Amino acid sequence: MIEVTNVSVSISGKKLLDDVTFRARPGEVTGLIGPNGAGKSTMLAVLSGDLEHQSGTVSVMGLDPASSSKKELARARAVMLQDVGVSFEFLVRDVVAMGRRPWEGTDRETLDDRIIDSALAAADATHLAGRDVITLSGGERARVALARVLAQQTPVIMLDEPTAALDIKHQEQVLGLVRSLAQQAHVAVIVVLHDLNAAAAYCDHIVCLAGGKVAAAGSVAEVYTDTTLSDIYGWPISVSITDDVVSVHPARRYATTSEADFLSLVANPEHTADTLEPVNQS
């Protein structure tokens, strides 16, 4: 269980989270959505223990992330951040094996090899096991990072935009796997998503942040209304439901006046590359 009660965070005088309250339950996928700068990644940093809050309370499986030891937290929650870059030369299998470190010296350690293999397979990364991480594409690195999270085997999983670098096949595979983990292994999953249609398809509960506050929370049906989403995102949005499938449709538009001015400038033949004078390099 994740419980957030009246949490506020300020950095350099700027309030990033303001009186945020919500719960994420075992067996459910809780989606954090909202516009850029709403506080989603900040909230995840507080939950993971990477950022301390100034007021309110946070509980992750009964632990306060701000005061718990790294080992306690590592056994309670696994985290996949937006930035999954690795600057050192590690084999993929070694990176995934890092997820097993919290269980060193315990009975669970005897299952390491089997769990690492199954985590690689679940993330569709078995064929990458012998590769050097720095040779991987962004999407491949994201799948390796997911495999590490899976190998950690914690009751809480936190994912910050896990599908951002993935092709459509792997987006669906990852979110389907996350949903299955919640339902079958009774894991509490909290995931930050920008894709509103994906969030509607795979999340049981939605928490929508805007300006550091909870702007809406509840089931997909409760949060996904034309008025609510349009107000939160500051853009006309319509929601349709066909055969129980929720679809979000943002309004399309042409260039604004300021954008049109810029486009006319760059489209002017006098400013194209073909008409530029050569640079004198003498």
C-alpha cells in the first residue's frame, strides 16, 4: 500500500507539490497523469525516497521513504526512472542482476539466476543478455531497466514514463505485463504516463496532477470527462467510449499567429539555404 497524505514539497522557494493526498493499493495499477510540470516526477521522487517532503506523511508498505534505510526501501519498492542511461560498461545480465542485491544473504538469494532469466524474458530482453549496455538503443535500455525492476521482486513498483522510448509493440507488452503483475502477484503499481489512452486502458485508478495539486482522482470513468481533461490540460479534449474502450481525442488546430509569423520567415526564399552567401573561411 502507498499512502500519501497532505504532502507538500518546495525547492528554492517554488512549490512543486501542494497538499497532495492519494492511495495506491496492492493489486491495482495507479496512473499519475497531468501536463508537463504538474509534479508527477516530483511525486515519484518523494515516494521512492529520492526527495524529502516538507510537510505531510508518506507511507510505502509501512515505511517512511525519507527516514528508512536504503536496504529497507530496496526490499519494499523498485523504481524505474525516466533516465535509464548507463555510463559504464556493464553487460545487460549484470545490470539486471543488480536488482537482486537487496536480497543478498537471504533465502531468496538462491533463486537469483532463475529470477534474472525470467525477468529478462518478461522484458523481451533475453537476446540482449550478453550485450554491453552502452551499445543498446534507448528502447532496449528501457527494457533492460524494466527487467532490473522485475528482478528486484518488491511488493511496490514505481515507473516513470516506462514506455517513452518504446515502439508500439513493446509499449503494449510492458503495460500488459505491469497490469498482470498487479492482478496476479498483488503488486501495487504506480506509473507516470503521458499517453492518456494507454492510461485509460491499463490503469485501475487515476490521479491527475496539475500545478502540484491533485486536480482529479478516481476511476477512469470518473476522471476521463471532456470537461475535466480539457480544463486540466488547457486544451479541447473529447472522450468517447466504444465497446468499453475509452478513447481520448485532442482537438486539432492550425498554426497560431505567432507560429505563422515564424513559419513565413523560414519559408521565405530569401532565407533558404540555397540562397545563403558562402562563408569566407580565409
